Amino acid sequence: MSRNGDGDQLRAEAAVWAVRLDRGQLSEDEAAELAAWEQDPQRLGALVRARSGWLRINELVSADHQQKPTPSGFSWRRAGVGLAASACIVLAAGGWMLALSNIGWITAPENHIRPVALADGSRVVLDTATVLQVRFRPAQRDVYLRRGEAIFQVAHNRLRPFVVHAGDVDVRAVGTRFSVRRDGTNVRVLVAEGTVEVTRRNAGQRDSVHQQLAANGALLASRDHAEAETLAPREIERRFAWSDGLLMFDGQSLATAILEINRYAERPVVLDDPRLGDRSIVGVFKAGESEDFAESAAAAFGGRVILKDSAIHIAAR
Amino acid sequence: MKRDEQLLWFAKEVLPHEAALRRWLGRRAGAFACDPDEIVQETYARLWAANAALILAPRAYMFVTARRVLGDLARRARIVSIETMADIEALNIVGEESSAERTLSAREELAKLMETVTKLPPQCRKVFELRKFEGFSQRETAQSLGISESTVEKHLSKALQVILDAMTGADETDGMDWNGARHVAKRRRRSAQG
């Protein structure tokens, strides 16, 4: 077709803008430049096309395997992790999803926690903005953590190990409950029950790091370092609470708690009075209910809550 | 409808039909000496301005909009004969809709995407895979490959263009000559045979 030079140039620019918009917030200069650029309908059309193409790719890569939610919630809570009974309601309301295929992608969008029952009877709860790929073979159950955090409760099967791959770190379990969090090249493993085996592949060479991690164990692996520690059962319980739709704080600073609350909040909490940031907070909150959290924090520290469309502010009284 | 929702709507309801629209256009745009890319872009701009929430049959609406774009272009061109105008008005959207023009299933689309990715230049492919399949941010992608973020941006936009053209069939007609007169002749010949 007469793909004249101007048209190609226009489409190349549109693709660059689509990528920039996907990267995150534009700078003020960029936003102004884009506003001027997209005045022309041809450019606007090309940009809409490029941006929807970018989204379509996401959709094809992840949505392929999203299954319909099932109405009933079955209890995944274990005796070892005792939590308020109301937690069950949160889970049931969220709805369990069944992923019965042996191969597929499972994702949890931002602000959502997604519990999923896997084909082998194992359960997994995906934290906000998490992407998992499942590949179950007869000899081994492989799960690839592409981003985010997930808690696994593995159905026991000695002959068919369950392996979570997070970057170059492999976490192998037979039947246990553990979580893996991946943040770029950093990987964190927490074990609530049973034992897992963590290995790392370096430059294609397997098993260059080899570590057993028992219940209450935590391991943090960065690109060239790995460190294990044992946590108090109470701390493990706290760090697993999000899978029941709860966020627990046990003396963390208000500033830290707000970061955590905002991972699940559609309307973020903003602290207007920085002096309150260091105050430590204790309590259990439902993920996603940021207003409730803000009210409690304000009441505890003598602040007040200002509701705005874009955010919930905690200000000095 | 919010901007993000509308983009999602485009990704789900409009983009998957672009390949069929281009095939439909391919038989006509040339006749009016129009660039199919320009018609597609103008169609997207008009659909964007419409209220997507109210559009019930997106595919048909897209074809109707494209037909209007063609009509407007032809009117603007002035040199187009009355006969040509009548031809545009007579374009049978309903007939096109029920023809064998099939839209790819999501699975087929995914297969096409994967195949296109393997054909990208090696570094471009690596950047795209880290960003889209591994879920790395642009910064993480840059760090992990030891390149600048602006280089990542360049590779990603290149990959997006190539994949988008493959998904929408825009690459299939590349290099064809859209000389109006010749296409009118071709089309006449074709209709004479049919």
C-alpha cells in the first residue's frame, strides 16, 4: 500500500506514545507534548489503535486462561493459622476460581486478591497485581511466578513435586504451605507449614544455592545474595493474612502500614501530617477498605479524615 | 466511559476486527485512491469520539464508520465520479458481515502473536519478552539487560508496531501499489468475472 513516509512516521510516533503511556505517569512536559500531538485525527486514530494493540497483547497473554468464578467458597484456612471467622466471608465474597487446566496463566488485577483452586487440588492465593503461569506435567508440577506474590497450599504428592520458579530461584515442595514474592530479581520465600527446598540457577548451572527452609523460615534472595532467617509464628501469620483478605499490623509504623493498605485500595490513603508517620499501629483491617483504616488511624492518633474524590487524607486535627 | 475503559473496549471489541476491515477495504480503498491506513486511523478516531458504551454491535458499527470515512474522502476528492459515489453508497455491509470473513479466536490470535515475537530482532525480542511475559517494568527491563530506558522504549515501540501490523493484517498488503486507476480497472475486471 502507499505506506508513504509520513504515515510510517506517524505510526512510529504513535507506538512510542503508547509505550510511554504504558510505562506510567507522563511527565508534565510529555503530557503537554502529547496533548498537542494528538490533535490531528489521523494521529489520534493511530494512537488509539496502538494503545489498544498493547492492551490486546496483555489480554492474550494473561486472559486466555481466566476461568469463571465458582459460587461456593471452601475453607482453605488451616488450624495452624487461626484468624477471625469474618475472614471466611471475605474469601467467599471474592469467590474461588477454578483453574482446572494443567497449562495456563492466572492473574490478579491491581487492587484484587484472587484465590484459585488448581487442577491437582492445590490452592493458590494471588496477591494484588500478580501473574502466574501453571505448567503441570505428569512427573512434576511447575508454577512460574512472573510477578507479584502468591501463597501456595500444596496438595500432597510425593511422586510429583510442586516447584515454584521465581526468576532463577526454584522453590520445591511436596505438601506444605508457603508464599513466594517476586520483585524484579529479588525473591522472598516464607514457609508457614512443612518444608521447602530453595535452589538457584546461576548462568544455567543448576543448584548453585541449595537451602532447606522449614516452617516459620524466611529467605530473601537478591541477584547475588541469599539470606535465611527464622521468624516468630506470629509474624508469619501476619504476613499471610492478606490471603484471607486481611492486613495485620503489629507495631509497624503508620507510614509502612499506609503503603501496604494502598496496595489494595482503589482510593489511596494520604498522610498530610508527616509527624504521624512514625507512630506504630496495631490492628487487623480488611484489604480494600481504606476509609475504615483511615478512620481508625485518625481516631488512634488524634487526627481527622478528609475524604476527597482521588484520595483519603489523614490530617492533623 | 473512562479513557482506560474505552481503551479496553477497543482492545476487545474493535481491534480483533481490524484484519477483516482491512480485507474489506483492500477491495475498495484502492478504487478511490485512498490509503487503507488512513481510513483505519480515521475510523478509530471517529469511534473514539463516539460513546463506546452505547455501541451494541461494534464490528458492524466499525464497518459502517469506515464506509462513511470512504464516502467523505471521496466527496472531498471531488474528482470522483458520481458513479463512484453511488458505488460507495451501495457497499453492502450486511453482506460483508455474513460472508466467510472470520475473526480469529483468542487462541489463534495468541499463536499469531507468539509466532510474530519469534521473528523480532534478537534484542528487540528479549526486551519485549521481559516486559510482557516476565512482567518486568521498563526500568527493570533496562537494568536486567544493562541498556538505557530510552533504548527499551525504542525496542518496545518497534515490537508493538510489528506485532500490531501482524495482528491486524496491515503487513499483508505492504508494498502493493494503490494507484487508483489501476485498481478501478482491476476491480471492474473482477466484478466482470463474478
